[in-house]
Amino acid sequence: MNFDMNACWARAIDLVRSNFQLLVVIAGVFVLLPSIATYLLVPDVQMFLDPTADREVIAEKLAEIAGPMLGFGALSLAVQFTGYGAMVALMGDGRPTVGQSLGTGIKTVPSLFVVLILFMLMYLVGGFLIALPISLLVGVGGVPALGLIAIFPVLLFVVWLMARMSLVMPSLIFGGTLNPFKGIAGSFRLTKKSQWMIVIFWVVLGAIFVLISLLFNGVFSLIAAVFGGGTTSLLILGTANGVLGMVSGIMLCAVAVAMYSQLSGPSAKSVAETFE
């Protein structure tokens, strides 16, 4: 089916309105709380997020806490994957309970980790293959500045790859499979016909989210600065970042569900309900 941006966005808004209270609860537990915990439990988190901080000092600190950071990061990511999966399941045509949605979210976590690894591999291989001929031309031509040209096709490839894989989670959940390869194949199949329209759609949404996050975090960073660098400051920053993650997570899940429903067509259940 053809992709309609306006219809997709309208359907996403409708899904959020219909499930708002439950979505807020799930996002609060699985997105907001991990964000606050990260700010309070990870040492020197402010320094890592400060763009003006000394890169050498950051590298030394990261080397000291690399092991615990990886473990904590993986746990935090698993918790957030559970929340995203639960929100996607909750907004499906099956109308599951919160418990069923959470169960679905938990089941999809291992598959999503595999999908993430596969995405990184495709990104590395694809980016290398795109940049290689340009790098060879730069070497032959002797103009290093031309190497900057490679950034744009690689960036375009990454955005394209993210758009093509944006329906992996609903493909896993609504497709009734935990096979990450089938999830990726399903996402590629659904996004094939309107892939460039979908790329544009996600780029526009991404730009809006980035702009809002910069403004939102900027305001709360100033508020946190008033309290210095203590626990109160970290709590403010963690809460602000978590709230932003909640809103963006809810909307991205809703958009993914709306896009999946539009491109895959109505489910058998929804068609049956139409004639009841």
C-alpha cells in the first residue's frame, strides 16, 4: 500500500489519545525511571554529557568505569526495550491487557538486541563500502578535503537504513514472530514501495524532536545549574531527560504502529469487527 504521511500522523495521535493513561504509566516505569537512575547512579554523568568537557579526561574516566557502564547500559536498554515493546503491543488491534502487553515486551527484548547488533553490522559494512571508493579517489587526486564528501552518502545510507528498519518492532509483535531476521525482512518488505517518502517522514519527525529536545534540555539545564552539581541538580536533569524520552518514545511507538497498520492493511480482527 502507498504511504500517506498525514493519515499516519493522524492515526498515531488517535492511538496516543485512546491509550494515553496506560502509555504514560508504562513509559514512566520503563523510560522515566531508568533515566533518573542513570543520572543518580552513574558517576560523573554530567561530565560525559557536557560538550565542553576535556576529551582526554572523559576518555580516562570511561576507561575506569567501562565494565560497570556496559552492564548498566545493557540493563537500562533492556528495560527500555521492554517498555517500547509493551507500548507497541498495547496500541495494536488485539487490544491486550497491560499484563499481556508487558509480557510481549519482555519476550521481544532478546530479538531486539539481535536486531540492534545486525543494524550496527549493516551500518559498518554499508558505510565502509560507500566511503571506500571516495577515499580511493581522494588518495589518487591528492585532495584531502574531498574526503568530507563521503560523510553525506554515509549519512544518507544510515538514515535510509533506520527508516527501512523502523517497522521491525511492530513486525515482530503483530507478525507473531520472535525471529529477528523475519522482523527485519518484514520491515523491509513493508517500507519498500514508499521508502523515500518514509525516509522524508522520519527525517522531518527527527528534526522536530531534536529541536524540541535542545530547547527543553537547555531550559532545564539552566534550572539545574542554579542548584550547582549536587543530587538536586542531577534529579532535575534526569527527570527532564526522562520526560523527554517518555514523550518521544510514546510518539515514536505510535507512529510505528500507525505506519505498520497503514502499509500492511487492516488486520483480520479489525475487518471482522467492521461487519459485526
